Amino acid sequence: MATQQDERGVPLSVAHELQQFRLVELPPEIAELLEAPNPPALSIKSQAPSAPSGTPNPKAAYAVLCTQDKTFQLRQVQTSNSLFVTQPALESHASEPSVPTTRVIASCTATLELHPADGAAASSLEELLPIYHVVGGEVDATENHKSKASIFADIALSDGQCEQAWNELVAFELAGSSYRPSASTLSHVWSSLNAAALAEGVRLESQFQTDHLAQLVEEEGYPATLAPAIFRRLAKDDQDTTGPWSSLDRTKAVSFVGKTLLEAKHGGADYLTADFLDAWKDSLPEAWRTDAELKTIAGAYDLPSSSTIRAKSKTAAATNAEITTPKPVSSTGKWHERFGKNRKK
Amino acid sequence: MHGPAKRVASAPPTPSHFQASNAPTPTILPELSIVTGLSLDSIRHQNCFAMPTIPLHPRPLNASSPTENPLPPLLHTPTGLALLELQGTIHFPPPTASPLPSTQVGKLVFPLYNPALNGPDDTKWMKRVYFYVGQNQRMTGEVKKLGKPFAVIRKRETYGEDVDVGGVEGGREGKRAKEEVEVVEIVRWKIVFSSRPEPVGGSEEGG
């Protein structure tokens, strides 16, 4: 401590070999995370695939920083001032005795800022996952030879956000590839599930053995991993989806079955609203039938006429969401609400 | 970000010298290699087909324990790293044939720092820091709390075990470094010199 008051001050030196450091400005939540007793590992991912190395103008691949469940866009800010990183060192100059010195060991001309990024993990996943479609017992699907982990590595979002979108799409792994089921396949698997539950006296709202029902569905010719994917998608919020037990959230399930049925019919002939409601009710456990009302799938359908119904086009929905997200809530209407709800699930 | 030898080409013969700059502050979206300081080719090599994901470890692997830190305790960090901001660049003669790892360019003086007299909680001393550059220039600055703390990150020095070490190259050169980065330190304060240096008499010292 004597050194600081010493008239001679604190010697400042510059290392001849500067080190390479980056300075990252930390938002409070990241600072908190890093300073916790057992901080989690973070990762830096790339936004888009780059062109092969050696290309004169490789496509920009913006970097993002990911925590377990959040994503931050990295921005590089040039500083007009020089920022030096210093480290204490014992130095002796001009044959004087060694003194504690502050040594510049790195010089930074830019700093990095972190900005929260809300990417649409679901749309990225939809692009990367081939559709798994079963028609009349025949599987129609193109293998992508990619595991869930390698798919997540290709999306510049946190694993938590990818996982959420993965569950949202009822995606599943099968024989080294990953897929998302078509609405019609989902609809069939659900029917098979519902029938199996009825036959076995399983109440889907209470705890049941995941494997038991999944096996019954597999016997119908569906992938063994698909039924558990549906259970995860429809699990109660407090349900541990990694254990051997499942239990479904009634509200989620009723709405999911309705939307799936409607999407499965998408592009087909006119669908009478009354027929749809009947099919919907018939696809649900007896006790849930009364829940099948249009208001539980608000935002997911159009009524092209007074007696017919159809699913809202997914592409239109996606485009809508992209365009409207940055706008104020007032102009986004129910689409914004629907996507907001989906995200929170 | 290069060694000092490169900058020195334009340096005048004064022992050390200060050059002001007023560069704009553009913001860009950096690519992975810029953020991590890793070469894109090595990143790709590691992640053959997938998009690169670089682990950022929250703690350094080899935290060097600092020697005695001459700065006021407020500026101390576990690894001893601190931030110093200057309006400009420090130039100094090339360290040709110097056996020393560094060149002394000046000294920092905290003229109001006196915990014995003002108590350990005194913060007034932060308002004034002098940086004497060479014999006859002095900058006046202060110690400031950063609006947001800075993480100092660097490439993690680890070497793969599975790479062939023998052959002509041998040693560390032959091993391929794993592409990972780590947070070395989180810094909350900086010493800032935002004004240009003023001339002072060579013998005037300590404020």
C-alpha cells in the first residue's frame, strides 16, 4: 500500500508482446450469471452458415452469445479511445530494484455489446427438420442423418429456446435422423393414443406410464419416439418430462387436438364446421368432449363461410409474425397474442 | 492489436509519446472469428459439418495469481487485471534487443489517495489520477465505475491430447489447440484519461 502514496507513483509499462483479449460489456443478468458460485458454461454460436473458407466474400455469419435459455446478439463497437488491459508485474528498469508495476498486456480498439435477441426457433427448426408423414401405413419421410444435438448446433439460439421449439413442433429422433410429424400423422397418432388409453383405462390427465402407452402406439406402426414427443408437448407445466411418467394438460391437449385436426384437413375440400366439431369431440377422451369449442383454438382458424372452417395458413401466419413482431402491439392483433402465448408455454 | 513494434514506425524519437485520436464509433455485427479471436478455419476444422459453436467458459483455466498490485484496492480484481482508457495511443521506441518483456512508459499517481488520513471508505481520491508520460507530459484523469461491467475474454490455452505429437514439428506446435474461449476476469472500474496531455516540468512529481 505504501507504493500508491509513494511520490514516485505506480510505474506503468507496456508489454512487448500484447495478448489478445476481447472486452464484452455484460448486461446485469449475464454479470449475475457469471459471478454466481457455479456459473454455467455459455456458448458463442454463429447466426448463419458461412461460405466455405477461401471464398472472397464469405457470407456474413453473425455471432450470438447463448446462455442456457437466452440468446444475445453480439455487436462490436469501435472505441475512439484506446482501452488497455493491465496486470500487476514486478519489474526492474535501469538496474533499479524490482518494483510493483502496472503493465499493459492488451490493447482493445473495440468492445462487444450484448443485446437480447428473440429469434424464431420454431421457424428455423421447421426449415431444418424434414416432415414425417404416414399415409396408409407407408412412411413418407426423407432422412436428414442429423441428431437433435447437431440440429440445435445449427440454430443460432440457446439450447433452451431450441428445446422449446422442438417440443412445440413435436419433433422426434428416429434411427439417427430427426423429423417433425405432419399434422395428419399427429392426428392419427393421437387417435391411436386416445384409443389405447380408453382400452387400457388410462386417464391421460393423471399420471400414466409413458412407455406403456408409447408401446401400444408403436404396435400401430408409429415411431416409438413419437408418442413420448406428444406427451412432452402436452405435459402439464410442472410435469418432469424426463422421467418414466407422463400426465397431460387437459387445456393444452384439447386445443392441440383441435388445431391438429384442422391442419390435417388443410388444403382439402370444404370442411363443415359442424363436422369438424364432431370429429374433434370424438378424438377426445369422453370427459373432455365439452371442452371442444372454437374459442379454445382462437386465432388458429378462418371461417371462409358461415358453415365451413379451415386452418389459418401457416406460411401466412409466419410471414405475419415476422412483419408484425417489431410493430407495436396494437397493430398486431390476435396473431401477436397467439405467438406470445406459444412462446410462454 | 499487433505488437508495439508495428506502431513504432511512426513514432518520433521522444522516449514516449502520446497521440490523440478521434475515430468515429461505428457498430458492426461481428462474425464468430472476430468475437472469439479464433481463426475461422480452425473453428470449421473443429466443427466439420455443423455450424460452429464455441464454448465460453465462465472461469479461466489457469488463473495466474497476481504479484503485489500497486493500484488502490478498489481497482484490484482476483487476477489483477484492470482497465485503463486513454484518448489516443501510447508510442514508444522499438524494444530492439531488449531483454525485458516490457517498456516503462510513465507512471500513475493517485494524488488524493490517502486511506490512512481519509479512511478506507473515502472516494474523493477517485476524482484525480495523473499519468506522467515520459519526462514532460502529464494527463489528468479519474477512476470511474463502468456502467456495465466488462468481461475480459480470451482464447483458452488447451491442447488436444489425441493429436500426433511426434514428427518434425513436435512439441506444442504439433498439437492442435481446442477452440474455446474463457472469461478471465470481470472488471467494474476503469482509469480514464479523456483529455489531452499537458506539458509539465521534468522534476515536478506526485501532484
